[in-house]
Amino acid sequence: MDELQSDLDMEAKQLLDSVFPEKCLQLTKQIETFSEEERLRLKQLRESATVDEQLLDPIAMHRSRICSEIQTLAAQCSILKTWISLKTPKIEGGNNFGVAIQRGIACEVAKVMDYCNKVSVQISSHQTTRGDQVKRVNKHPLVEDHKWGLREGDEMEFYDLKEITVNLRNFYLLLSDMIGKNYSKVTQPKTVKSTSVMY
């Protein structure tokens, strides 16, 4: 058990010291790919495309990348949550300030995990809806409303994916900051009191 806990300590430290800062930089660069120029470029491609080409998913690459980032963050949060839980001492009376900090941080990590689950479902739901719209366009190619709905749905998802990317980057920043500022309370929530008395 001690070896597992030691491995978890090293993994959590690596996440906080190197992986999270690197992820912040990577996601900041990804946010830049969701520029207004990119949105207009995708819109122009769609407008100049044939009917069959318009049915292709213009933001599949963005979605795939974001889904991967969501899964990565959820897995990393699971590691942090386990690490913090294993650092929580036995419940005793007095000097529980550090334990309260641990619980607060663990709660924030759990909120990030919940967010990751929620947006994964949201993205999956959009793909299902898009598939239904593509079927309608194929079945009724002369009905412009179906084509318009498909284009509008893709544009809305473009903005949703940008917002999700910003949120993921912010979660990395906030978790790094919160745990970094309270690292000593997370690793040793209860201070050892000296029993020696000087006379």
C-alpha cells in the first residue's frame, strides 16, 4: 500500500508541476484555432460546397481533439481525487483546518469531473442530433430549412467547443493554483504538535 501511495504522490506532483502548466499552454493555442476567421472560413467552405460536401462535418477535427482533452482531464482529476483522499487523516477532534481544505479541494476536483461528464454527453447528443439532421437533408434535399438547421447546428457547436476549451484551460489553471497554494495542507492536513516543553 505504501508503494502505491508513493507512486500516486509522484504522479500527482508531476501533474501539478509539469503536466497542468503544459496543458494550459496547449489549450490556449487550441482556443486560438476557434477564431472568427476560422468560423468564417468554415462557413465559406460550406457555402461553396456541393450538397454532399455540405453534409460532411466541418468541425469533426475540433470535436475529436476536445473529446480527447475532456477524457484526459477527467482521468487526471480522478488521480488527484484519489491522491487527496488517501492523504486525509483519521477523523479526530481538533486541528481539522487542513482537513477542511482537503475536502474543499476534493469537492472542486469532483466538480471538474462532473463537468467533463456533462460536456461529453452534450457532445454525444449533438452528434446524434446532427446525424438526424443529415438524414432529413438526404430524405428531403429540396427543403432548405433542413439544410439551414444543419448549418446553424454546426455553428452553435463551434461556439460550444470553444467555450468548452476555455473552461478546460481554466480548470487546469484553477486546480494548479488552488492545490499549489494549499499544497502543505493537502499533503499534511494536520500539523504535528511538539510535545516537548521548554523550561
